[in-house]
Amino acid sequence: MKKNEFPDQKLEQLTDHTTDNASQALTTNQGLKINNNQDSLKAGERGPSLLEDFILREKITHFDHERIPERIVHARGSGAHGTFKLNKSLAKYTKAKFLNEVGKETPVFVRFSTVAGSAGSTDLARDVRGFAIKFYTEEGNYDLVGNNIPVFVIQDAIKFPDFIHAVKPEPDNQIPQAASAHDTFWDFVSLMPESMHMIMWAMSDRAIPRSYRMMEGFGVHTFKFINEKGKMHFVKFHFKPKLGVHSVAWDEATKISGKDSDFHRRDLWEAIENGAFPEWDFGVQIIPEEDEHKFDFDLLDPTKLVPEEEVPVELVGTLTLNRNPDNFFAETEQIAFHPGHLVPGIDFTNDPLLQGRLFSYTDTQLSRLGSPNFHEIPINRSINTVHNNQRDGHMRQQIVKGKVSYEPNSIGGGCPFQAMLKDGGFASQEERVDGRKIRARSQSFVDHYSQAKLFYNSQSEPEKTHLQNALIFELSKVTIPAIRERVVGQLNFINKELAALVAKKVGVDVTKLKQPNGSIPADADPKTLQSPEKEPSTTSSDALSMKNTVKDTIKSRVIGFILENGVDGKDTSNLRSKLEREGAVVQIIAGSLAPVTADDGTVFEPKHSLTSTASVCFDALYIASGKKSADNLLNEDNRPGTLLFVNEAYKHCKAIYFGKQTDEIYNLSNVKNKKHEDPAIITADKKDSGNAFIKAVANHRVWELEKERNNPA
Ligand code: HDE
């Protein structure tokens, strides 16, 4: 489907603000047609420029002011328009209209992001990914500002600036960019035991996704659903990608950062342009109010998830992204999310992290977008008209008629008036709050290791290895031995074997570990502050391992066809059609960008040359059939590139299909020495080789063979 084939209210609203320059003359900002955009106005051809030149002044002044502050966190991101469709009514739990009527579609804009890096940093940083959704509902904007990891690093908003200062580049030298592998980050988390659960996630491959389209989204906090009768249920929000959850290897991530640091941004953009619309199942975990205290953790604690074994995720909707923005700045950069943008039927809980967020998001837009009128920027406008008595301010756009800008009033007939509950007026859910004013944390939050154990226990062996290696990499960058020691001390509470493995590589003697003390108030009883012995209520959860994710589709996977002149045209075209029928994207890679002529005269246009890209940018490789092509790929010029491609794809556990008469490439590459069965190495003589290849690509990687593939000799 083409762009703009999704008429919806939001699109119509945006269209009113969209300009198309096709067939139009250049004008100034005042609409004056410009006759000469090459030369400034001067006193003589070689003379000084004149102050009078209002065209030059306008152009340069605008340019001088065209940057705005980047987001303080989540600066690097990318977004798209789409739609949210409800497949099952949630009316039993919530009166939110967009969650009531089966089949209802709500326009959305989604922005994905990394957290720590600045706007120009690499997409492939080891980091949490933001997953923020603005639902343009008939009852106003609802924002679900979540992440791709279901838990957070701290329990209370007051620690957020500390955490972000610790992870951002260090203040004296601004090093390192978009990386947590440095002293201040590990110093902070080693003193904050509550961070350990999220650290497990952040050190896992979830933090280096293959694509934004292949990661989960979570609301993180527990929210409330309120139904028509006023009954409350707790709710956790989930988005599960239809393509499954997949990651890249860390070695690949570091290389992609060099080859194509826009990898995720490009992937999202191209998938949508190609009509391979990213899709997620939307699911909820519903918990009756009466069950609030049923769990052995606190539902208000954002460092805890609710295991799917304890409360299943009910899939009730589909999120689809189907239209790229027309203008990055106007849409993706200026969109302003806020967890406090609510609709009737959804409410907050007292999670102290969420409560702090409710202050921060409006505040930050004031410095980022520069005015309290940021809600009037087209991408931020709700689709229902705003009616209130707020007035004026920088860049005000709405023209509100009449004398009245106060309430109550009689002059304006009492309008705009307060809406009754039955007419969709919002009322916060009434809740009895009884307590002493106190600056303290609930004892029910004092469990910092049980779910970190749950996460680690739930990982498959290759995932555990990756997590260990990530910790080793990160801690090896920590220059202060005491910090490394403290982190290993924390790991020791999660899993002794993990701690020992890491300790060995980062120069820590586990036998001499002192107890990490955390940031314990002087008068606190340390025994109540940590609970290393506590075991999780669920010991292992399938939903937490990427091993158990969707692996039956090659839709939108990018497959590199390596070929040269003389390639077997029929074989190549057949495989290409077969893969494309399954929804994969085939890209031709040759020695140069010159068109390649096959043995039957077919001409293939390379998208890349062996030097302009690398195997890390592809999901799988096909070394195309044909002796002549293979010979050309091994000539003096192409040989290093060809072998590097194959060897790297092999090392990163990808599927490689060796076409007919490509034995020489096979024999010269590291694949030759494999001494084990490898379902992802396909040779043309294999029965049903095309389908075997498709299966291997769908399987993503043979992570379980990583050791063997990394030691090919
Ligand atoms: Fe955010 N966060 N956050 N955050 N956050 C921002 O808002 C903040 C937190 C998240 O694509 C900022 O407009 C505080 C949790 C996403 O535009 C800022 C606290 C979760 C995005 C802010 C948190 C998030 C942001 C920066 C602790 C997952 C990007 C720019 C109390 C549930 C949204 C902006 C986008 C952005 C503050 C914690 C997700 C400064 C104070 C937990 C996805 O307001």
C-alpha cells in the first residue's frame, strides 16, 4: 500500500498544515516571490552587503535560530504514524472509548529512541529503547510513554537526575557518548541495589535490538483502568511484535555503528516505504483491585514485573505503523509525550516514579519547545477541538472568539462548561489516602534481587553467555577497581556463577568480596534494606527469553545476494522470487556498482558493492550460483571483501546459502572447517535447499552454535 492511503482524522488535520513546494516559486516568509536567491544585495558587485537586504537578513536570521534543545533523555529517536485497532472490547474494565468498541481504529504516532546518547549518536548503542505512543482519541490525546524493557532502574523519581547524570557522558570531558561502559554509571548502580533487575535486562541482548520492529513495548508502571460503574482494576500494558523479538550480536552492534549508525532509523523508514508495516499485538495484564496485595512484590514498585505465569497477557488489539512522517523536525522532533495525557477510564497509580514523571514532561517541553503553547504544534494537537480559558503566550495560534476567558461566567453563557461524568468529563479515581507526611520508601519495595534472579534464570544458555560478556565488556571499561568489586558483589547476590565468571575477567577476587553497602541511610537497619536470599515467586518465565519468540517468518528480513558477472541468472531469479514471495527484501551486492550480467543475459543492478556495506547490515547471505560469478568474486580485487562477508556472517550465526558451483568460496572461508551439523549453512546439493534457507532465516540465528562458529579451526 502507498503512503497516504490511510485517511484518518489526524492525517486530515496534519494535511491542513502541510505544504508541497512542487511547481511553486520561492518566496520569503511573508509570501513575497524571490527573484534572485544566489546573490546578496551589495553596494557594487564587489562592494559590501547592504543592511537593507531583508531577504538575506530573513534567511540568515531564521537559519541562526533553527536548532532547539534536544531532549534531555531519549534525544536520539525515530517515529512513524499508524493506527491502533481494537480486536476485543475492554469495556468490562475501562470506559476509555478507544478501548471499548471492537474494530475501532485510533490514529497514533509512535516514537522509538535510545536513552543516553545525543541526537546524532548511533542507533546501536547498548541501551534501553523508548517506545512512546500518542493515541489521538476522540476523547483527547492519550500518551503511553513506555520502554522496551518492562522495569526501571530506580524506584523513586527523586533519583532520576542522579541516574541520568551517571549514565550520560562524564561532565569533565564529555566521554563516552551513548554508552554506559564507564566509571560514573557503574559507580551509581553499584550503590543502588534496586537497579540490579534492570541491569540484567540492559546487559542482555534486549539492549541491542535487530530492529525497532522486533522489540517489545511495555508501559512499565502499573496503571489503573476504571469502568463505567467506577470499578477499578490494575493494568500492565504490553506490545508484542508480530515479527518476534530479535537482537544482534554485540560485535555486530559495534560494527553497524560504524557502517550505518542510522541502522534502526533506516530499517523503520524502509520497511514502511516498502509496505512491510511493523505490527504489534497489544496486550494487557488485568489485576482486580482486591488482588493488590496478593503478590510477593509491590505492584507500585517499577523495578518489578508481573510474571506472565502469574497473570497472563490478554491480547486485545493491534498496533500498525503505516506512514512515515513528511518532516522529521515538525513531527518526530516536535512531538511532546506526557504520561499525564490521559483519557477517562485510565488513571495513575501511586508508583513514586510515575508520580514524578507527571511533573517532568510538561516542564521539559517548556525549555525544549519554548512555549506553553506546544500543544498547538500540529503533531501535538488533539483531534477534538480544545476549549478552555487558557490564553496567549509565545506563538499562540488558536483564535478564540468572544470576551470571556474565565469561568464561571455569564457573559459567555457559562461556556466552555464543565462536562458531566456521563458526558465524558474526566474525574480522578477516588482513593482513600491516609498517611503521615514522610520522606521514606515503603518496606514493600525492599526486594532488589529476586526478579533479577528470575530474569537471569529464564535466559537460554546463549543469552546467558551474551549477558556475561556484556558485563565483562562494560566493567572492563571501569577504571576504578573498587567499583568493579562492588558490582561483582551485587551480581553475587543474583547468581554466584555469573559473579564468578565476570569477576575472573575483570580482575576481582570473589573470595575477598566485602558486602556492597548501597546508599543506606545512617539510621537504617541494613538487614531490612536488602534481601539477597529472597527467591522469586516464579522461578523461570518463558516470556523473558528471546529464545521463545516468533520464528516462523522472514517478512522484511534483508537478504544479501553476493554475485558477479556470469552468475546463474535462472537460479538467482528463482530464489529471489521465492524469498520475495515470503516478504523478504533481497539486495544485490557485487564487486562494484556496475550492472551485473548473468549467463542468460539477465541484468542485476547492485544496490551495494562489497566495499560499501558489510555483512552486519544483512540478516542472511546467498552466494549466488555460477562458477564464473564465484571466480569473479574471488579475483584479486573482490576476494578479501567476499571472504570477509562470508566469515563475518558465519561468526554472527547467520544463515548462509551457498549456490551451485560456489565450492571454492565455501572452501576458502571459515565455514569449511565446521565439524558440526549446522542447520543455517545451506548448500545447493541439500534437499529442498530453498525452503531450508527460509527456515534458517526465520530462525534468526543459530546462537546455540556461536562457540563453534567463533572457533572455526
Ligand atoms: Fe522519561 N522523560 N522520565 N521515562 N521518557 C522523557 O520527556 C522522566 C521514565 C520515556 O519519544 C523526557 O519529552 C523522569 C520511565 C520515553 O519523546 C523527560 C523519569 C519511562 C521518553 C523525562 C522518567 C520513561 C521519555 C525527555 C523518572 C518508561 C521519550 C524529553 C521519574 C516507562 C519520549 C521529554 C519521546 C522522555 C523524564 C522515567 C520513558 C525529561 C523525570 C520509567 C520513551 O520529561
